Amino acid sequence: MNSTDLKHHAQASASLDKADSDHLSDAISSILPALTAFYEFEGEDLAGRNVEEWKQRLGTPLPLNGEGLDAVLQELVNTVIPNGLRNGHPGFSGWVTTSPTSSGAAAHLAASIAGSQRYWIQAFNFLETVSLNWLKELLELPATWQGTYTSGGSSANLVGLGAARQWAYEQIGIDPSSTGIGGAPPFRIYASSEVHHVVNRAAAVLGIGRRSVVGIPTDNDHRLSITELEKQLKADALKGIRPMALVATAGTVNIGSIDPIEQMADLAEQYGAWLHVDGAYGLFGKLDERVKPLYKGLERADSAAADPHKWLAAPLGNGVTFVRDAAILSRAFTLEPAAYLEGSTLQDGNVVSPFDDFGVPYYDFNLDQSAPSRGVAVWAILKEIGASGFKERVVRHNSFARLIAEQVESNPVLEVVAEPVLSICCFRYNNGKMSEDELNRLNALIAARLRSESQFVPSTTVVKGRYAIRPCYINPRVREVDVTGLVERVSELGNEMSRQL
């Protein structure tokens, strides 16, 4: 069959399927204006108010016969995109989430077409490694650590703790990934009472159990109390309970506090435990010299987790785990060899086709066999803005939290509930005339009003029984006017609504 015959054969084969594969450029071009308009974030956010309307449009029965590509594109432009999630709005500072910047979004699109699997000998597989090395360099982690991308912080922590489980049970002669852990002595995981609940879920999935995660009280700075941790470790040792892992949180999602990593590393060595650092939100805070000393001891950890889809603003679905010992990570998550995988590649290393070799086998380091190419987005963003550009963002956002605190402290009807460490500042309205219950109710109503207005959208939390408004700055589009405007609006709404109450 000559080249002309091959071309005609491919066209004939494609025509057998009802899905269009020939008009990618036109399809993408047709929705770009709607996406561009969405990213301008003009007017009110009407997705909540119009929920019944767009649900009715979209919630149709499964079509027997397809309506065609044009109908899909039209519905995307007219209904889906306009009612999307505006967590990239400059005034959005809620939770720990944002939407991607242009380079990451473009790379994500490229990967969905040209790098739809992160394996084999191809550029996207190589960029997984390049970008992981760049992240290690940014965070000053040892170059020998093994990195792997995951779908987010939940799975990143699960992978890190999965390696911890493998290591801990190997210390008593058990290979948990091979034979399980039935009948083994009890192990526990020790973490701050402020630890993210994904750690508890990881313990459940790994068979350690949610109740085996011991919440250690925090000190006056909302950090894990080393005194209480050491007391608990001693008491459990007397009962024959072994420590599987100590989890240090580098940036709690409630407040942004950073546990004493160096002292926890000392205790991990003393009691023979794995040290895991959950930095899903705050690990990149290390780039700010003002708080960098708080990360001392990170290089002594056995594993660490971070989320590029948070502060780096990569597309959602981008977490990362780093583990000191690649062999332990591989023993914990390796796929058993299969004839159709390893057996289908060349054994002599003479690669001609991309499919002659799987490249770096990241499927041996995490939960997924098939997985998208995530590293290309991290590579694209860091190639665009560089280490200095990312550091400037982190410093700017941490400064925004400090600006909030300054503005609040100078306002007689506002008060800081938790001093900022990273890019979170918890504060509330308090005119000094209301009970704690009334203040909690009022601040909850203020937050609801802010969301309905859609100009400033922080999230909320509770700090020592006090309901607080909690802006968290990781959104690269936030401006100083959005920061000061939030404080002013909370003050205005508090004065107005307290009179009504």
C-alpha cells in the first residue's frame, strides 16, 4: 500500500465513526470567543440564580441519534461556558482554588490531543521529568528524590503515605503491597488537629484506619504542639503502638500555619517514624524569604506533597508527590509485569518507534496506569514566568494577607481572628456590641451577602469558636484594589446588617 492509498484508507476509516475528528481547529476557534468573554468576568455571576434554567437546557434525555458537532459547540457557547465557575475572578479569594493562566491552559489542551498518555518515548513523557526536576529545584529538595504527578492533593498525600506504609511494615518484616497487613501490630499516624481530612481518608484507604490518625493539639500559633506530640508518642510506645508516620502540615487550609518541621524530623528519627509533609496548599510558600525559615527540616522529610493547581495556577487535576527513596515508592505502587505492557517493548534499547519503550514508568510510582500528561502544564507555566515570576506571585499574595491584617487593625469595627503566616488572613466584623453567637451569625450572613454580590468572594472558617471571613490569595489575577475593597465591603455590610439585626 503506497502513501496515497494509506491516506485514502485513513480517511475512509475515519468516516465510519460519527464523531468528528477532522475539524479540530474550527471547533476550538468557535468556542474561543465565549471563553475569552468568560475570562473577562463582567457583570454579576448569574450561574447560581439561573440554575433551574440551565439545568433544564442541559438535563435532556440521552439522544438516540447524535445532534452533531455544531449542536454541541452551540450549547457550549450559549449555555455551558457562561454558567461556568468564576473562581478566576480577581475578587475571588475563596477556599484554595483558582483557574489556570493562559500558558497552562494551552499546554493542557495540547496534552489532551498530542500527549493523551504520559508514557512512551515522546516529548510529554520527557516533560514530566523536566518539570518535576524544576519543582525540586524551586523547593530546594534533593535532586535524588523521586517525583510523580497525581490528580491532586488527596492522591498526592495518599501516595506519600502509601510509601510510608510500605516502609513502616518492611521494618517488621512485612511487605504490605504484596501480602497485606492482616494480623500486624497496630500503627498510628500523628498529625496536627488542623490536618486536612484527606490524610484521614488516606489512612482509611491504606487500611490503617481513620481512627488511627491521632490529632495532636496545636499551640497558640495554631501549629502542632511538639510537647503534646512527644507526650503522645511516649504513651503509645508503652502500649506497643508503633508510629507509622508523622505528618507535618506546611500551610493549613484554615489559617495557613506551618507545623514545626525540623522538630518533627527530630522526633521521627527518635521514634523510628516516616516524616511526611503535606504542603498541598503551602509548600510553595517557601519561596517567600520572610517565611522560609519555617520550612527548615523539609529536606529531612521522607515524602512531601504539593498542588501545582493551587498557587502555580496549573489546570485542575495537578498534584505532585516527592519521595526520598524511589525504591520504596516503586515497591508500594508498582504494577506487576504484564506481557502486553513490558513484554511488548524492545529489550535491546534500540528505539526507533515511540512505542518501542514506555519511557519513565510513572505508573510504578502512583495510583494510575493510564494518566494524562500533567507535567507539560507545570513546564509551560515555569517556562513562561520563571522562578522569579513565581516567587514574586507568592510574595505578593502573602503581602496581600498582611495588607488585610493592617486594614482590619485600623478599622474599629473589624478584628483579626488569626494573624497571617502565608496568604490567608482570617478576620471578622465585631462592633463590640454583640454576643459571640450574634457575631457568628452576623459574619455568616455577611459572607453570604458577599457571595451573592459576586464582586468579592472569600470563604469562611471557624477559629476557636469564632466564625471568620477567610480570604486566601493564590489567584494570580487578584489586585490590591480587590484586597482593600473586600475589607471595606465587609465593614459596610457589617454596619448595615448589624443595625437590621
